[in-house]
Amino acid sequence: MNRKRQVLLLKLATWVLGLGPLSWLVWLTLTRQLGVDGVDTLLHKMGDFALIILLTGLAITPLRRLTGWNVLIRIQRLVGLFGFFYLTLHFLTYLVLDQTLDWEFILEDLTKRPYAVVGFAAWLLLIPLAVTSTRGWVRRLGKRWQKLHRLVYVAVALGLLHFYWQVKADTLWPLVAATVYVVLLTLRVLPRTASNRLQGEQ
Amino acid sequence: MLIRKPNDIPSSEITPESVYVDRRRFIADATKLTVAGAAGGVLLGQGRDLFAQEGQVQQVDWSQMRSELGEELNSYEQATTYNNYYEFGTGKGDPVRRAQDFEPRPWSIAVEGACANPGTFDLEDFIRPSTMEDRIYRLRCVEAWSMVIPWRGFPLKDVIDRAAPTGNAKFVEFTTLYDPDRMPGQRRNVLRWPYVEGLRLDEATHPLTILATGLYGRDLPNQNGAPLRLIIPWKYGFKGIKGIVKMRFTERIPRNSWAIATPHEYGFYANVNPEVDHPRWSQAREDRLSAASFGFIPRRNWIPTRMFNGYGDQVAHMYDGMDLRTNF
């Protein structure tokens, strides 16, 4: 299969997988299968998807190094943007369905409650990353682009903290996600020589 | 608090067509209704006597009933499918799904500690001396949601009086069944098992405090804490321990499970208090669950939270001089 077709299929798969969760949530809503805690279900699932997709994005570079499938870089932006998309949906669900746009309570949450503060900060951090994700910006920022986009690790870390602080007693999944994150971060940071070679190809 | 006497209540409210009630007998029970009404909530009379007539199935249109503040009741379905009962899982829908096979009989309750009449009692013997009452109470969860539910039960005071606590007894401690085979949620230590709760003795003997064996005129389903659970309507719901197997009179303050798990978030007294926020959310308002909560696009129904969950005129005196911010 030639490279062009590879990329096309990869992008198609990413679009399908990216819109899949949203379609599923819409379907659950339409068929009244959200369960008894509808708002919480939507909120949590959107948060879960955002985290999974962002972690997938962080896995791309380690995967490229391990497998040599450099074509994966062609979907990295798309994956990142989908992560931001679900995170924004998560935030909007919180604002509209959960808080019913009661700005007094929202302001209190976002400024006084640690779990909400870090969650909000994570989303804010991703905004400049989403905006500068285009090729135009890559050119404009040059070397600084790479440095700026390392902030995604900070954003995801804040998101993990938000997740961990938000649960009442069951810390299993936050800890699993944190473990995955640490592994990916380690893989990213470690093999320096391989990293230099690959970056030459970009 | 509104004590409703029979002539206050329009007959359309009390006797909708689906209700088989002897009207004359209801009015004759007026004394019982008023006296029982002094304890709190709206009482529908003594459950067993009023509704259980020979051979007749009791049917009450609960949707017509109101709390003493005029609030609508939640439906039986809402109250029995939206539950926090970590012994069967941490999701709200877990208990109804995973408690179906739980067998709440035979069941025995141990009474221990600083009392004159300790012992172990079969459930039927334990509740037989008491008269069941139906009480419409607000249930306010610490998570800031609430429902209005008609519990069926009897005053905890009945049991305490029979046990005869000694002068050393300052508190009552309750314990839930520990059996991971029958309670799958206990296979993981999300909380330290078994679940423990407690009350100060005056709180335990307060007329509003009941042991519930049913709701909506029916036996407690497993997911609501069958066969016996505690209801203290002016406190957060987690104080309402379910599946009780032991009561112990103690001198020292009990260490309740949520206070052990997260001491800076959950305390012993846990009085509903809009002025003292939970560290992670406001307690000034609550999501009063309604059909819209479970509707097509689920919606919150935020209403202001009342001090002591609206039972302040009957319970506030027990906390005179106490700093409710430190004793949360």
C-alpha cells in the first residue's frame, strides 16, 4: 500500500474512532440509556474519553519509536484536537447541564475548589495548543512550537489530578490512568539518540 | 411543621379512587394521626392498622401525597433505582442490579455494650413490639442531591428503651453485615468494611429517628438496605446505615466509616447545613431529583438546602452551643 493511501486510511480511522464516542453518547441519550444519573454519566464519560484520547496522543511518539511507523505522526494533530474537543464538551456539559449556567456557583467552583481549579486550568492550557496546531503556526513558531506543545504533558497531569480529586472513594481508574501517563512520559523522555534520529526526518 | 388533621386534608388527596380505605375508620384514628404527627413528617396513620385490612391489598396513590412542606414525593422507581450502597458497587445503578439475589432472611440483630438487656434477636422478634408508621421524609445526600420518600418503620427509641442503656452509654454504634460473598462490593476496600455509623444517644432517641423496614407501603428492597436500615432525616444520608446487624451502646464516640475514609470531608454529626460547605462542593443547594433528572435530556433541579434539612424546629435544640463548623 502506498504512503498516500496509508495516510488516508489512517485519517479515516481516526475520524471514525474520534466521532465514535460522541455518536455513542448521543445514541445513549436518544434511547434513554444514560441510566439513573444522566448528567453525571455524560460528564464522566466525556471526561473519560478526553483523557483516553489525550493519552493516545501522548502514545504516538513512543509508538513511532518502537515500531518505526512514522506515518502515525500524520494523525497526531487530529488525535490531539479530538481530545480537546471532548474536553470542551465535558466542560460545556458541566456548565450547562450540571451547573445550569449558574455563574455564581460556577465561579466559586472554578476559583475555590481544587479539583475544579486544576480541571479548568487543564482546559485553558489546551486552548493555545489547539489554536497553534496548524501547519501555519508550526512554521511561524519554528523551534518554539515544540517547546509550547510540551505543555500537553502539564495539561494531562492536571487532568489526572482533577480525576483523582473528583472521585469519592474509588481511586482505581485515576491511578490506572496515572500509571499509563507515567509510562508514556518515561518513554518520551528516555531514548535520546533514537529521538534525535527521528526528529531529523521531520 | 404542619400537623395535618383529617379535616384539613381534602378527601381527594387522601382517598383517590385507587385507595381502599375505610373513611370512617380513618377519621376515628384522628388522635393517633395527630399524636404521631407531633414526631415529624406527614403521617398517614399507623401503617399496619390503617391500610392492612383483611384480604385487601393496600394501594395508595403516593403521587398525591405531599411532605409537611408541600413537596411532591419521588416515585418508588426513583427511590429504588438510584442508590448509594457501596456494598453492592459504587455506581448509583449498581445496587439495584447487583443486589437482586441478596437474601435478607434469616436476619438477626445483636444488641451489645453498655445496656441492661443485650442479646441477639431474630428480625421478626426485634420489630414485633413496635407499631409501623409511614413517614414522609426528605433524604438529603451529602453529595447534594435529595429525594422525598415515604419510609415505613418505627422509632429507634422503641429498641433503645427495651435495651435500657446504662449511665455509661453516651452513643449508639451501628454495624452493617460483612459478607463479601453476598455483597460483591465488599470484595474491594473502597471503604473499610463493615460499614459503621453512630449517633449520640439523644439523637438516637429523638422521635424523628426511625428504623425503616419498608418504603411506599412495601418491604425494603435489597438496594435500599433490606431488611433494616436507619433514617435520620436531619442528617446527610450516609448516616442512614443499611443492612444493620449490630447495635452497640458506647461511652466513646463511634468512628463512622466515611469519617475514617476521608476525615476532612465527612464527620460524625453530619447535620444538613447549608452554611458549611463540603471541601469539594457547596452544601447551600441540592439537586431535588425529579422526573426531569431521569428524563430525555437529564436536568438538574437546584433548590436551596434548608438548615437541618427543614427539621430545625425539632432538632436544633440538641446542638445549642455546639460549633457546627468544627463538628461537621
